[in-house]
Amino acid sequence: MMIELPEILDIPDKLIPVITGINDYNYFLIEGGRGGGKSQSIARIILWLAEQRKVRVCCGRETQSAISDSVHKIFCDIISDYNLNFTVKSNKILHNSTASSIIFKGFREQGRVNIKGLEGIDILWIDEAQAITKSTLDVIIPTIRKKNSIVIFTMNRLFRNDPVYSEFISRDDCLHIKINYYDNKHCPDKLIKEAIRCKERNMLDYEYIWEGNPLESGNDFLFSSIKLDNARNLIFKKEIYRKIRCMSVDLAGNGGDLCVASLIESKSTNQWSLEEQVHWSEPDTDITKGKIINLYSAWKPQLLILDADGLGYSIYVSIKNAISNTIKFNGAASSNRPNALNRRADGYLTLKDFIDNEWLKISSDLTISQLEYIKKTYKPNGQIVIQSKKDMKLEQGESPDFADSLMMGIYAINYYSYLIDEHDDAVILDANFDPYS
């Protein structure tokens, strides 16, 4: 059945369900590449709604240093083109009859999420939603609780596990629409030609920019999502090999962090598998020591490496007294690689080598998800620095405890395997010996 809509709602057909379903969903996730008309269409819908009745609208982004960072100009252009009855101010837009208001906001200020002004909002539109962090999402979504209020996300996904996409893609109270330039009847010929040129020149760029598919990897991120997919589906060589087990334990450093123990096992002469990960959150050091000793007894590894940074050092010392072949891992200690700032960077670069060369199988979705968010930067001298756990937790809402535990195990396998006796699988490691201290 054809629906007659006012001229202002002349939007791509694929987005008509946003209008017809405006009262049926709490959330709307509109994603896709450049030229799909996402922002233009949502702005038109909001202006039309604001003319029908009084609504309070907030247009937000993760950060906004100036009004020019927002969708303010899109609203202004539409209001001007259709001579709509709005008063446009520098930081808000008001309807002269219904008293509807549209405000613009950056959620994160001075490192903290600011929800001031979100109380009583009828419509929250988050543009560039791929930049929204999990910690921001966890704060703002519960704030939008007015009866019949809705949240609209528009985004071109950066990564497969963008927090907004991961949270809302499978919810039955969310309408999900993917739209690209070829779905938009209003897409200018110039943009279409640009898309075709990009497709001919660089298919990876085309997939992200124009098809709206997640990036294979980013300049700031250490791991390639394609390589991580390969690690998930790795097939082992069929050959005779020596079975070696390594156990690694990452200890909770801050409130809310987890202790994670990983078991990594050889599957060929140069291939390994993350067999199991066990986590716990009890802060009691005696409980932690007991769990480590029990897991060591159950898993029977030939290598045991333990986080010895900060509060972990006292636990490491106690475990070393009970299990003499315990190896300590100090993330801030010196690196074996000249291009790595410290041992943590060394460990992650080693893990990257194992993943890129298809030496490691990772079946854990959670661990892969955390690896996708590991960021790297460079010092002036070219050394690689890995983003701190504290900063990652601020951005993603969780510490990379599972990823760090796996990294430590691979570090031990790479640098300490020679300490395993060739004859009886015993570890020949002096109680006070650390070759990289």
C-alpha cells in the first residue's frame, strides 16, 4: 500500500519504516556507507515530528568541541529550504508554534560522561554512533527513560564489535536498517561516480566508505580482524609433535577488573591453541592464590607465567614459594625487541606474530573481541606503545583481562620454552632465575 507523505519526508524508500514504526520501537539503528542519506533523512523526520507536537530532541555525539561538529547545519539547511517555522539559534533550534526544542551535545567532557540536559528527552539522535564508547553508552541509555521516548543511532561501522552495534543489533525493540548510496534515490551523480572510482582503485576502502562494512583494521589498532578470523578457524597440521602446556594468569589491577587464567597447548610443532580460560573477581588474595594452585594442579602445565605488576607481586612471591617454576611477567620491564617500549608491548607484538603467521587458534569470542580493540601508538623514537588497561577500560567499559592473559602465555611460550627439559617434560628453571630481569 502506498503511503502519502509530505514533501519534507521525501526520503529513501528503505527508511520509510522509521516513520511507520516510530511508535513500535524504542531504538532505531541506521547504518551504512557514504551517500545513503542517513543523516539527512533522520533530520527531516525529526523536524516533521517537531511540527506535529511538542518534542524535546537531543542530537549527541561522543565528543563535540563546537556546534560545527554536530548535525546543526543539516537542520538549518532543511529549515531554510522548506521555510519551516523554526527559530534557529547558535546552540539550539526552537519551533515557534509547538515549542519543540532541538539541542546539541557532546557526551564526554574532560574525560567524563555528562548527561546534563538529557532528562525528559523524547528523541535522542546519536550521529556518528560508531564513535560511542561502551562506557558512554552504559551511562546515557538508562537516562532516556521518558515514556514513549526513542533513541536513533546513525553510523558507518568502524569495527565488527562497535559497542552500539553489538548492543542493539539483536534486540527486538530495535529497528535495524542498513542503507547505502545505491539505496538512496536522491544520491547525487557526483557521489555515485566517486563510489565507482573508489571501487576500481581500492576495494578495501570501497567496502568501508561506500558499503558501510567494518574496517578490516585501523591504523591505531594492532590486530587485523581478518587475521583474527583466521585464528578462530585455524586448522592444525597433522604431524608428530611434543605436547606442551602453558598456564598464564593476569591478575586484577583495579576495581571491576578480573583475574583470568589461560591454558595454551601445543597442537603441532609450531601451532598452539587457547584451550581454556577461567576468570574470577574475588579480591581476596588468599582465594586468588588458592585458585591458581588448584588450576595448576588440574592443568599440569610445563610453563607457568604470572602477572607480577603492582599488587600482583606479593601473589607472585607466594605462588613462587609453592610452585618453584613460576615465571614473573612485569609489563613495564624492558623489552627484548628494540621497537617495543616495554615488555607488555613486546608481548602483544609477539602475540601478533603468532596470529599473523597462523600459529595460534583462538576459539573465545570474548578474547577476540578484546584483541580487536588493542590500540598502538608510537614514541618519537619509533617504539611501539600499547594502550594501557586503564585507558581501554575508559573507552570500552572493560579491561582487556582475557586478552592480557593470552598475551602473557604466548610471551612465555616464545621466550621461555627452551627451559622445558627435552626428556621428561619437566621445567628446568631455578627458583630465583629470570633470564629477562
